Amino acid sequence: MSQKPLFQLRKELDDSGDVTSDANVTQSFAEQFESTSNVEPSVTTNFTNKLVLTENAKYTVAKLPAEIPRQLESESIDGYVDTLSQNAIVNDSDTLYMWEFATTQLNPMVTRVPLHEDHISLSCVPKIIVTWPAALDDDLNSGMAGVAAGAGTAGSTIANNCGICIVNRKSGLIQFYEDVDSINNLSSRISRTKCHELTLSLKDTEFVMDVVNAEPAGILISTTRGRLFFVTIRDFMGKPHLNLKLQMIKSHLALFFSSQKLKKIVSLKPGPILGKGERLVSVLTSGGDFQIWNLSAVANCYKRAEFNVYDQILESLKDLYPCAYNSLMLLDSHPLSDDNSAHMILSSITDYDGASYYILTTIKLDEQTNGFIIFSTYRLNTYTSASQESNPPRLLVPMGAEQDTTAITSVYTVFHNAVVLTQVSAKLDQTYSLRRKWEDIISFREDAEIFGQGMDSRSIYLMSRKMGVLMITASLAVKSNDLQETRFIKSHIDQAVYFSNLPCTPIDFNLPLNISLEREEIEEDLLASGEEILLSKSIYIPPNLKSVERHLSLRVELFKKLLNFTKFNFLHKISPAVKIQLIESLEVLNTALGLLTYIRNSQPLSECWQHVMQSNKLDEDTFLKHDLDRFPKVFSQFLEEVHASLIPSSTSNLWSLCAELVISCLFKCTLEDGEEFYRFDMFQMDKNELGAFAPWYVQNQFPALVSQLFAGLCNYANLSKDKVQHSEQLLSLAKILYYFCNQASLWFLENPSRTASKEFEEISKLYRENRSFWNQTLCAFDKKLDSLEISEFYEDLPSLAETLSTLPTETSEDLYMQYFEKFGYSFAVEVFSNFIAHGKLQDLYERFPKQHELLRHFFDQNPQFGEVGWMCKVFDERYDDASAILVEITTKQTNSSNELGVDQTRLSIAKLCILADKNATDFDRLTTIQAELDVIDGQKDLRAMIEDGAKQNRKQESSHALQKLFGVLNEKIALSQRLELSEVVEMYTLLESKDCFYKAAKIVSLNKSCLGFENYKFLNAMIWRRCVLFDDWTAHVEETDTALFHSLRRCFDDKLFEKGSTIPDLPLIMDQTLVTSEYFEAEYKSLDVDINGLLNQARLEQAEVKSLDASFETTMKSIIASSNDCSTHKCVINYETGQVEEAGR
């Protein structure tokens, strides 16, 4: 007994130690299938040595044990399976081979019959049929009336005593041997004595087309000219004798040459046996002539019915298929009942686009009226390829004794490369055409070379040159609801997954190219098959193997077959979301296998894994076989557990071990084997084709966990000696992180509503805050070029620019140009920003002269870089723009940390830019620049005075508000924080120095156009009020020694009083409208001072001036006059109005 398994799902794994222990793996699949499926027990019960090539609830395809004889080397061969004699018959032009096809032996005894003498050769392959033994005719009349050729069995007697009839296709010579055993293989002369011959008179270019056994009446022979001969092979005594009894159909070629093709005989089907030597035969021609003959070996033969079916079939098709008018071809027919009352006719039509449609027409005969009615018309949906004229499709309808009790009839349409199965109701009643028919197809590979067929009451048999005899059996016990559940697409998917790896299988598991399928059904069935593999739900997956690793490995291989089948059959017929869902299921399976394989070699990791199993109350075997839909979450928990154990020690070699685990699972099993190979290479998907759900590796904190591992491994690697190994690990982890973050970003951004989620914010923050660190780490571990490749691929331009800046100039020069060309301005922005951040201004302006336009655009679009951008304007001679930028960055950054000298330089350059611009018209800006320069000069002067020991005016020390104000301004001066013009003036008036009042007055006078009217009057009043109060007037001071005289004289000397200006006077000093709470709130709110205290202090100062001698106003005018007289530039003053009528010269 052969130990060959019934069928095998896959090749054994390379582990030779497991082969023996798992040798019966595939056998267990068959056993489980038998116990859970609806296939009849006879298919898998009892030893037959058949190899099941594929099966489902509808049918089984098996290979019978014996092979085609190896001696058949000729290209042209013929053959068929004779189920009555249980023989397979194959012949070429030289030899006939016969063997018992149903034997359980792999190498049965083969009968070899020479077809000619050694010195003779035949020019064509003869047609050979098996004939019945003479005794069978008597047996048929004794209770075997149900036996028909090709429809039943008659026991071993027929097999042992059958004869053969050999017909030469060209010469018409018929040779009949009554008993094959009588042929002597050693001597053809002895064989010749047992041979009975008859030669048909064939015309020129006429050849024999087909030979059909119609015993017990005789044999039928059709020719290429449409003639049909009836030849008897025995006389009335039952003795062997060949006789041309009747030419049933004559050739019409002589009369109607064009009708030759229409009169071609396309079907010869023996019908029921009516008595001894008598049988019905049905004939169909390509022109639609349908005849029923009553043939007899000894009595008269006559035609029982004759009519033409072509026009009515054409009429039945015209509404749905207008193309039938010019393309209808009748191909074959077959009886549907033992009484020959119903027939099925196979025809074809060709659509305007070239597609061929095959039609099954059921007709019911009425011999009384010599007519028929069309009972049903059905189009085959699974096969649309054009048939071969030399090998037209054939109808096979197995019928047997049990047909009367069977509700359905199986119909097989055999093409040269496929068999289409359908089942119809066995009862031709009024509901026949309303019953839903199921249909399926079995396709064969091109090298299968199907060349012959046969059938019995249950099955059909096909002969394959490569595989011997194939048996196809449709199930008769399948209920209608089971047929609906056995979906067409799902069935073919499962067959391809579980049976396609059989060696030398003749079956092509891919679906026909032109078949029409619904997208929703395809997707549902693919996902269902994928889930069955993922969760071990399929009846073809064994419940147990030697190890759970073997079980996972088996399912990984099965899922790969599913993806291969999907790619070939549905690449452009399903949505990207379904493709990704399938690929991710494979990734989960593969990752689980990688995880289990890796942790078996590490005790710490195995302990962590078992702890996770226990904490989730999971059994490892059950989880890995039936609950892998929970794997991502459990795997994430496992990585968290491992990371927690690593945190206490930065020197533990577990960092490296854990990195290898993550690389093995997520990089190799998921990214390389899943995403790269299947998603992008095999399925040719674009990165923007996304799934309906976030990728499994984006969920459950995988990016964050890998990022933490990256940082920990970086620290560990810096302390390790083996940096080469760790550099490779860090590189792989960086690739994982970039891919995960990129895919997450694409998925969340695809739908704006997703961006509001917490997960999107977390992963965006992770990427934003860590990408620079990832690339810096790669550079630190000598992976700069890899960093560039990653940054370029994911268009991480900031990191790309940062990494490039670390390379030597000679190395990076070409790369810069390459990336400038590829990414354009976006890349330039990052390069320029990087140069500015690192102070590489010379590189910024000189390294890329060809990118100067980009640099100019960069500064125009990014005013925040004005501190260096103004130089670009100067180089471009855009002086007005340069001055505007310089003024902007110096006047808007009063609290910046820039040194006063820097601001002074920038303002000076801004001033020069305006002066250099011949077309400059913005004189207000020049005034502003000068005012800012004056303020900076004043602030620098104040700092120098304070450093030289200048103190606050002692008379003001009693005022806490002034003390605090002095402290705040003094601190800003010490820290080089820019002061406002009013703050410089205020600070001058607080110092213990006569010169300060003049300096304050000078700043106000020179920049009064930059001050508001109210602000100018307030500052002017404050300067002269505090100047007056600087001296103690009650002590009878000398007027020329007072601060007022000193300050006024210097003002006259410096021509600060212009024509029309007002000389300081007591009304100005005492103007209470200038001292308001609103003004003080607006003026001092930016300083941390006592605003109300300063307001009260100003009022106290006015009150103090008011309390002076009533003649003080005259005194003040006197001091003004004397200071003017002492000046080198005397003014003409109207003392009544207080105005300067003529300025000093």
C-alpha cells in the first residue's frame, strides 16, 4: 500500500528533524475535511490511492494513480476513457496502450497493441474505440437495460473480453479485433488472422472525424464531408463481421458546395438500448439538423424524428444577444434522460467585442409531432474564450440507474483548457427554468494537454498527458442552501491557497481573465479567507502540529499564497483598503512567528513574554492559533514590559537584544516582508493608497516604544566598544521610526476629521521633537550617508540640511546641487535656515551663487531673519529695503540682548543706505534713524557717567517713586537694554549733574519731530522744572552758578532755540494740564514703577516751584537774558511772548 498522502498543502520545511514527525500533516487535513464537510464519504473513505488535486462542497478533482505510458513520445496522440470496460485507451500512430484506469496501483499492467507491421508507418493517428464482448448483448436483455456506453459498468467480464475497433482516418480502413487478448504481440501474422476488416469509400480530401460505439447495434463513423456511416461488427449469429449497413447522412457537397460547413456533424450520442442489437442514436449537425435514429444490427434501421433546431435557438437568443444572427454555432448535444425525451444543446455566439458566449439550450422532444420545444436557455458565465475548431467543447452529462431518485443533473462542458460545471433540475416541469443554477469552473494549465474524456454514472474522466487520468465528481448531496453558502470566489480562493502547491498539478487555480465578478463579493471572500488563515478557522488547517512555531509557519505560507492569488486575479478589482488589510494580516502572522522564534533563545525575553501572557490570562497556543487579532496590543504590552526591565540599567546587554528583537519583528517581518515586498513591489501600491483603519503598527504606541528603545540603545552604544553592530541596529530602528511616522501622518491627514485625535497629536509631536535627534545619532555613528538617504526619501528637509552641514565641503557640494534641483525652494529654506542658525554667514552668501535668487526670495518671505537678511539687500543694491529692515530690527527689539554698539552700527548702516540711494524719498525714516542714534548715544553717555560715579540727585532721594524709577532705568542701562527717548531724558534729569539738563534738552530739541506734541511739552516742562529745582533758591545763590543759567547758555551756544521756538518759562513749568493720570498711565505702564507716586511727585515739583519767591518769574527771565548775552550765538527774544524772533548765528 502506498504511503502517499491524499493531498499535500505545502512542501515540508527545511528542518529535517521535523519531517518525520509531521509526515502525516496533510493526511490530517483530509480527515478533518471529511468529518466537517458535505462531500460524500466515498470521496475520502476507503483506500483508492487517488491524489485529490482540489475539492470543495460542489465537486472533487482527483488524479487516478496510473500515469500515461512513458513510451508515448509522439506529439500527436488520441485517447479516451471507456468506463464500461474500465479501460483507459491511448494511442499514437504506431501503438495502442490500454490499462485499467480505476486501479489502485501506481504501475498497473498495460496492454500494448502494435497498429501496423514494422515496415509500415501510418500517416495519421487512427481513431480507436473499445467494443463489447459478444456475450454482453445477451446479458443486456437479461436485466442490464440501464447500461449504456460510457454510462455505467458491467463488471470484470467486459474488461477482460473487450475488443477494439481501429479506424484509419485517411484510408477509411476499419479493423476489428473481437478480443484484445487474442492479439499476439509477438507475431503480427498471428494477429492478422484475428482481424476483421472493412474499407469505407472515402472521397478525395475526406477524412474520418469521429467514431462512436453504438453497440449492441454497431458503430457510427462521421467524416469531414458531413457523411455518417453505420457499420455493424457482428452478423445475426453474433459472429465478428464488419458490414456497412447504412449511410445515414450523405454528403451534399456536390450540390451545394457552400453548405458543407453547415452539414458538419457535431454530435453523435448513443441513446437507450431498445432490445437485442437495437439502440437509439441522436445526431446533430452544425446546421441544426437534429435526427433520432433507431439502429439495429439485424433489422431495418429507420429515422424516428428529424427537425432543425437552429432557427428556434437563434430566435430564443435574439433579444438578449443580437450578435447571435451572424455568429451562432452549434457545438454539441447530449441526452438528459434515459428515454431520450430531452436533450441539451451546446452552442456559441461571438459578441461584437470578440468575446465568446456559450449557451446551454434544453429542448424537449415530441416524436408524435416530429417537433420540439425549447424548455430553457442558460448562458455559461465563467468561460468566454474562443474555442478551438480542431478541438471543440464537449457536453458530458453522467446518467445512471440512480437518476430517477436524484433531483439534480450535473452537466460538464469540457473545453480544451477548462471544465465548466453546472447542475440543473432532473425534472423537466414548469419550474425548471425558474430554478437557480450554480456554475463553477476548473481551469487547466497550458501544459496539462487534455486530449481525451469519458464518463460513468457519477463522474467524468479527462486524460492529461502530464498527469494521467483525472476524475471530476460533482456532489449530488449538496443542499440548495449549502450551494449559496459555498460562494464561487471563496471556493476558488481556498482551492488556490490549500491545493496549488501540489507538484505538477494540471489545475490552473487562477480565475478566467474575462469573468465578471462583483467587487463587494471579491472583497468579502478575500477577507473571509484571510481571517480563516489568521485565526485558524479553515477546515484545511490542522488543529495541531509538532510546535506552535510550525503552525504559525504553515499559516504564513498559506497567507502568502492568498496574496499571490489576489495579485494575479484581483490586482485592479479590489480597493487599496482591502489590499492593505490582507497585507497587515500577513504582517501580524509573520511578526508573531518572528517574535516566538526569537524569544525562544532568550530566557529574559521568554520570561517577559510569559508574564504578559499571564497578565492577560492567555494560553499561548490558543492565543497564537485563534486570537491573533489581539496580537498588536499584546505585542505592545510585551515591548513595554521589556523596556521597563531595561530602564534601571543603561549598561545591560538586553538593550542590544531587545533591539534585535524589534528589528526582527517590525523591520524584517513587517516592513521588508510585508510592506516592501507585497504592498509596494507585488501590489505596486502608492504610498498614498491607505487602509480604512490606522496601520496596526501605528496603533498601541509602537512608534513611541521604538523611539524609547532608540534613545536607550544610543546611550548604551555610547558606552559600548562594539559601535559597528550598534550603528546598524540604530539605522534599522531609525528606518522603522521614519516609516511608522510617515504612514501615520499620511493616514491621519487623509481625512481632516482624524487630525483632531489625540493619537495624531502624539505621533506628530514625537516626530517633530525627535527627528533631529535620530539623524544626529546616525551621523554620530558614522551613518551620515544613510541619514541622507532616509531624509531624502521621506522629504525630511530640515534633517537633510542638518546632515549635509556636517559633511566636508568637497563631499557635500554635489549633493547640495542635487537636492537643490530635486526639492527647489523648499530645500533652500532649510539650508539657509541652518546656516543662519549656526552662524555660517559666509557660506550663506558665498557658497551657492547660483541659488542667489532663492536666497533673495527666502529673505523676502522670512522677515524674521532680517538680522542677516539686510546684507542680501545691500549686495543687491536694494538700499531702501536694507535700511527698512535695519530700522525694523533695531526699533522693534528694544528689549533684545543686542549690544548697543550693534544697534548703533546697524542704524548707521541704515542711514548710509538711505544716503547712498539716489532715489530715496523716505526722509521720515532718516529722521527716525537719527533719533534712534541720538537715543543710543544718550544711553551710552548715561552708562559712562554712572560708571564714573554719577549718582541720583540727592534732593530726589526722599521720593520713593523716583528712587524706584531710577533703579529700574539704571538696571536697564547696566544690562544694555534699549531705552526709549523719554527714558533717556528722564534719566538725565535724575542725575546729580548740571550738564544733564542741557543734554536732555538737546535730545528733545533735536528729535521733537519724532515726539508727539503732548509728549514733547511734558518732557520739556519736566527738564526745566527739575533744572530749576536743582538749586536751592532760598539760599541766595549766584544766578550764573545755577543749573538753569548753565543749561540755557549751552542751549544758546548750540543753537537749540530756533526762530519761532518758545523759551522755557514759568507758565510751561507750572502747566498742570500736562500732569494727568492718563498721561502717566500711558507713559510708565511698561515699567515696573509706582505710577501714582510719580504723578504725585510731579505735582509736588510744580507746587515747590510755585512756592518760590513771587519775583522768581522775573528772576528766571533775567537768567534767560544773561545766559543769552553770555552766549556766542545771541538770539533776539520777545520776553513778553517768550518766543525767539531771531536765532543766533
